[in-house]
Amino acid sequence: MTADVLFPTSADEAASLYGDGEGITVFAGGTILLPEIASGRVRPERALLLHRSGLDTVSVDGDRVTIGAMVPISALADGDDEVLAQTARHIADEEVRRNATVGGNLCAPAGTDAQRGDLGAALIALGAQVRSVGAGGERTEPVEDFLAGDRSGRLVLDVTYERRDRRSAATGLRRRHAHSFAIAAVVACRDAGGTRVGVTGIGPTAVRARSVEASGNPDDVLQDVEPIDDAVASADYRCAVLPKLVREALDQLERA
């Protein structure tokens, strides 16, 4: 498969071996990458395998939660943060959730038949920050900014968020097949600082619905997103159902 396989045994070593990402193919859970390699669409030159890197833990320091990039989705599904658990439980199927990772979900390339990156909406709503390395060095930024930028040259190390006294709501519409595919999904959180709304399943990445946060009007979500067509649903259908899902999430917050 490749003549150069790298096995870092720490986060620092992983960052050093990754460098600026040039010529590096990162192996995390492999749920997206391995089929691409098997089909010949991806031919790694240098493979960075993160399974021994120590990035597979969830730690809590006071109110600060840090989720390593190699933490499997299944660990979040079984975790005690309800909004993350509810989101994780609906990703793909049990087999995929056991292998797919948080970092892989955030860095997933755009899908052709269905949209990826389901965790993004929940992490945006929680106000989470992503720590990554690559060209230009290490940086920490909001999830929504990371997703809106060029992720191709970044190696995710971890994601952090603050536990707060907050209300949360999650709703979505999915199509069941061999996996569970998102048509559209919305996660909203409200605390003393205001309301945050994340949307996923409607395009290549999750986005923050800032217009809805400012106005409280569910219809304004269409100012923040550009739904696309794929094998799961049409853009027109997503435009029709998304404001309804946002309204449902906001109503849940009022009742929480």
C-alpha cells in the first residue's frame, strides 16, 4: 500500500511527523479512507497511523472537557453529555461508530452521495474549539471557523468545550439504508451567554446559524446555509424542511 508508514507514540510526535501535511495521508478510523484506497482513488505516499498516539482519551479538568482526535464516535454515544451522545447515536451504524473517530468526522472530505461530518452541529452548538497543527504551526479555533477553512493541511489533535448550565435540543431528519444518512440536522444550546445553533447534513460541512441566533426566526436559517443535492435528498427538499427543524429545536429549548 505504501513504502513509508509512520507510527507516532505521542501527540507531539504525531505533530512533528505530520509537519505541514505535504505528502501525508492520515489514518484514523479508516471508515472513509480505506474504501478510497481499495478503489485506487487514493494512493498514499506516507501514511501517518494515529492508533498509538495517545489521542484516544476524553479528559475533564474542572468544567473543561477535552476530546482526543482518536476518540471513537461510539465513546461519545455512550458518554454523559446528552447532546453529543444523541448526535453520535445517529451517525451511520454501530460498526462505523466503533471505528470512526472525532478527528476523522471533523476532517471528512465532502461526500458525493451523502453528506458527512454529523458531529459538527453539536460541537458548534456547544461552543467547542479545535486544536490542530499543520502549515503555520499549532492553532486553536472555533469549530465553525475550522470547518469553514481549508482543513486539508491540518491534523486535528483534540476538541475542547466548557461544561455550563445550559439547555440543549437536537432534532433531525434521516434516511435509513445500510447506514443512517442525514438529510438535515439541527442542534441548539442556550446558556447565560445566549443561543448557539449548529446545522449539518445539508452541505459539505456543518455551519453555525448566526442569523437564527440573532433573530430567533427559524426561516432565517436559509441565510446561513446553501443546501445541496445528493442521493439522500434534494436541495429544494432540504430548504423546505430545515426551517421546520430549526423551529422544533428552538421550541425544545423553550420547554427544557
